[in-house]
Amino acid sequence: MRVGLMILLFIPVLMLSGCSPEPEPEAESPAARLVIVDDDRDYRFHRGTGDYQVRFNYSGEHWTHADVAAIRVETSQPIAILPQQYTSPGKMMPGAFVNGANIGRLWNEITQQEMAQRLEALGFFVLTPSIQMYSEDLDGYQGFEHFIAGVHKGNAHVQTVLLTADAHDPNAQNPLPGAQMLVTGTNPRNKAWEQLIQDYIAPFYQQVGLGNQGARVRGGLSEVEGSSAAWHPLIERAAEYGATVSIMEVSRAIDIVEQVGSMEAGRDWAAPLFDAVALAMADYACQQGFDLPICKELTDVATY
């Protein structure tokens, strides 16, 4: 069964946002219980509230290492983390600049909402941490990134995907702006997971006429696995405990505006991509032994 046909068959289940132009509300707090594992160690920092608490140590060195207490999620479902890493304009990390405005937070919130809706419908337990939960500065990033690492440390089956929109000006760490899947540069990669996602999203890029560079080590200063010149703390800290972690550039932000007029309109434009990424993540969960309702339908396109 073709992926496109499969998506059409499951529109009632996935509740595609393309059916309505109105933004979806923020994802509700998780229903399962998150527990910080007591490992008889003292951690200097305790950040976050409720389900998004984290305990960790950080000395200002070893940015790619997460000295964090494991966070166990008491659920039998596969776990997905959909981070929102961009700050408000004028803060630390506002994201790409298009038509006089920073769009990082807007687009990341759109993608977080759309992916959460789909993954919850498919049977995932979804976490939606945001930098705003911890403060929009460097200290906040430490709590935010260590929380994601703590969940990976405490659970065997976690997939973290952050969908963003790239700036259009090349720089040393991003010499070829555009669609790409940024993955770890200092820890072993899960290339089967990366390829599965690439297989699912390929039809979208053919449809919209945009190139996709595929999975690459994050950092234009080095393409060598293990190089300190090719890392991103969000990816590296989590990937220390599980390599199913990626920041995915959907495209250049300016490409979305040129194709559909605004970043807000990109919600509907990228709906087939959101479908594809969610189905790829479900397919991977099926391969890991989870009995999701859609697993039987995915066997026709799966590699297992």
C-alpha cells in the first residue's frame, strides 16, 4: 500500500489539521506519570515543574554530555518528544528572519502542535517540552536539553524529533540551508531510523519541488563522526542515551513563504510531511515490538 493512500485511509484517525485552517490548542499535560529516578546522587540543578522537572549537573564544560537523573515514564506506549526550542524575538534564539520577522518560535509551535496531534492519534505518549518552561536564556536551555536527555536515559523506546525552518543565509555550520535531517556528530547513529524517515518523507519533497539533503551530521565545520565541530547540545545530550534524535529542517523558511504566502499557511502546506514523519515514527515503533493499531497497515511498506 502506498504511503499517500494509507494517509488518506487514516484521515479520520489522524484528524489532519489540513481539514481546518485554525491552529490547534497546545497539547495537554501528559496523563502518564513521570518519575525522576533516585540514583543516590546529588544534582546541583532542579529545573521545571510538574511532569517536566529535571535534575542535572552542569559545569560549563562537556556540552555534549548530559549528567542527568533518568526520568522514567510509566507507560506501555512508545514515547515521542516534540521539543519547542525557539525563544521569543529579541531573546536568545529567535530563529530564521523572513519578511522582517523572526519565525522560529511560530513555526516550531505549529509543527509541535501538528505532530503531537498525529502521534497521539497513532497511540504514542507525547511530551512537548518548550524552552519557555525553563526560561528563554542559556540557563533555560540547560534545563530544557537535560530534560530531553533524562527521558532518553530513563526509557528504552523514545523518539525525539524537532521540525524547524531553516534560515536562507549560508554560514559555517550550515553551508547548505534547506531541508535536511540533522543528527548526532559525537555518538553512534541509528541509520536505520534515519533512512526509514527519509523513505517516508521523500514523496512530499517530490510533490513540492524542493530538494532534501537527507540525514547529515550537524555542523558544517566537520562531517567527521565524533568531531567536536559537529554537534548540537539538544541532539548530542539526548543521543548519548538513544540515537533516535533529530532536528529536521522542513525547508528554508523563505521557501514556505514563497510557496504559500506565510508561515501560518505552512501548517496546511506541510500537512503531508507531518503525516509522513508521524507514520515513519509509528513504523519504527512497530518494529520495536509495540502493537499500535496502524502496525497491520504499515506492514506493506515496512522493511521488517
